[in-house]
Amino acid sequence: MATINRNLEATENKSARLIDARGPRFGAVITTAVLAVALVTHSAVLIGLQLLVFATGAFLGPQKSPYALIYKKFVKPRLSGDVPTEDVRPPQFAQKIGFLFAVTALSGAILSAPVLFAVATSFALAAAFLNAAFNFCLGCELYLLIARATNR
């Protein structure tokens, strides 16, 4: 349902850029794995790498992130049928939220604050898992709520 709403919003706004809606979900699968391992191992290095992925998606667009490039090169050519599209803005907003959680988690690791690290990583992991497992993008839904509230 959310993808349909994002598609309707994108078609109403002709200036909106559209992306393959399956790409962000593929990225969420990898993100879930990376964040789960980072949480279990308390790895600042993995959080730092995920932070770079989130930064790329947040500031250059989710279609430019390393996970999107993997998707385009190896996964998309093997898929058939119609390509579902969505407005790039909600997934990009979601990447910004992930970026903030990753910054917070990395700060927790650097400052020797394991609870801060665990909580921030867990929140990001929960959001990534929802997208990967159920195609429910929490950040995208938050973007749409804010957009509706501000009439954007």
C-alpha cells in the first residue's frame, strides 16, 4: 500500500525522480545483515562502513548507494516483469534517518558508551528488518506523514 501511495504522489509531481522500488528493499536485506553482525560483535568498523552507505544514499540518493550498485549489476538483470517504481524522496529520507542512527551508534562506540551503541544500532536494525522482511519502510512512511502534514 505504501508503494502505491508513493507512486501516486510521484505521478502527481512530474518533477519527482522515480527509482526501481525493489532496490531499496534489497539494500535493506544487506543492511539488516550488516547491522545484526555489528550489534552482536559491537563492531565500530561495521557501523562506520554502514554509515558510509547511509551517507551515500542520504546525500546522493539511494540509487547511488553501494548496495544499489550491487542490485543493478547482479540482481536486476535476473529479474523479469514490470519494474515497480517509486518516488526517490521517501527512501532518501529513510537513508537520512539511518545515517543519524549510524552516527549515534558510531559515537557510542568511540565514546565507550555500549548502551548508546546498542540502542542506536538496534533501532536502525529494526527499521531495516521491517523493510527487508515485510516491505514496510518506516522512514518512508514517516516522510509521507510529514509531507502530508506540511502539504508538500
